[in-house]
Amino acid sequence: MDSLDNEGFSSFTRIDVFGRGRQKGIRIGPIVYDELAKVMLLIAANDEDTDEIVRIVEDSARTGSFGDGKIFVNAIDDAYTIRTGERGL
């Protein structure tokens, strides 16, 4: 998250979550840990910033091991600032 902030992308939401990927958790001996602690970031950005943000997250989060995560990119149809009623990002 410092990497995003250092590159000027300081607006995001960080959520501590639990989940698992295709590996279906981690097995240590007879015990399977299938609810693994993870971090989810929600970032609303302009289209032209998407590639840069993806690069920053990949560079700072990639370990090369299972569980590094996924990045999903979705269009945002509209946004409203509650305090001002302003429309748009």
C-alpha cells in the first residue's frame, strides 16, 4: 500500500478478509487451513491509470508462490460523493 501511496494513488480501501484460492488452503500434516488471512484492496481509478496501478500492485505483492492473489478490473458506471453530491470520480 505504501507503493501505491508513493506513486500518487492514495485513495483506496483495505479490508482484511479470509478466503482460499484453487489450492483449497494449506495442509500441514493432518490439518488443513482453508480460511487463510488475506488483504483485499478496493481502488476506484480513471481508466488511464489502470495499467499503472496493476503494475504497482503486482510488483509489490508478487512472491511467486501460490496465494499471491488476483486483480480484477471492472468498469464503474458512476460514482457520487455523498458530502457534496458531486457526480463522477
